[in-house]
Amino acid sequence: MHLEHGKSEHRPANGAVAIANRERQICDASSAAKSAFSEMTSKAGYSPEMAEVQHRVFQIFRWYFLSAYCSRLLSDASNRLEHHTLQTSVDVFSAVRMALTEAEVEAAMTLVRDDVTTIAAARANKIGCRGHSAGWTAATLRQRGREVPAEIKNALAGALSASVRLN
């Protein structure tokens, strides 16, 4: 059954091939996003012993970066604000979960979903959201076969340094 319009869907005989191809796309998107973020992390000089605010920014930035990167690779969207089908959203979430541990997923989702009660936390969340733009741009450039510019590679370093001023 198709969840968006409630009608049963006729699957062609080669449906198993299409599913296997989509699963391969999800795995490829996940590994590409993880690799791109690892490159950013090495440039940023992130360490787990950083201050709490920086750690919060890092977790939020990583969540948004991976989500946007995978969204770009798994959808035909031409811009970041385009709506996705439910299936695309599930595929993106699956790809991000493959890139992170269960504890990292839970921590990031808690930070993104929770109500912010302080100005510093609100600013940290806003700084962390920059990961979405960086992820989308990096994935778009990758799809076009272009090198990711230094501004994008250093986006995490910039977000972390901006979070230092929040303390």
C-alpha cells in the first residue's frame, strides 16, 4: 500500500531489483556522508574533551550535516526546502543511522527536539544548524564532480569557534 494516497500499489516483477538498488544507494550515501564529515572533523580539530557548548554544537552540526548530505544524494530535490516523500525521509534517516551509533543518534535527536530554555542553548542550536547548509552544498558539489571548497570544509571549525564565544 502506498502510504501517501492510501491505494495499493502494483509492484512489477523486478521490484526486488529496485529495492536492492535503493538499499545500495542508501549505503553509498551513508558512507559518502560519513567520509565527508570525517574530513571536516579532521580540519576542525574536534576532541571529545571540549566544553559542553562546543560538544552540543558539534552533535547538532553533525546531525544536520549528515541529514542534508544524505537528503541531497537520495532525493531529486533541487533545493534544501523541497518536501520529501515519506519514503525518502525514511531512507535519509536510515542512512544517517548507519553513519552514527545508536547513542549518537539518540543524543542528537534529543538536542534537536528539546525545548531550548537558555539563550546560550538557542544560539548553540542555531550555530549547529549551519551543518545543514554545509552538508547540502558538499553533496551537491560531489554530485557534480567538483571539489568541495575550503569554506565548506572549514564550516565545522567555524561553528566550533563561534560556540567558544557563547561560554
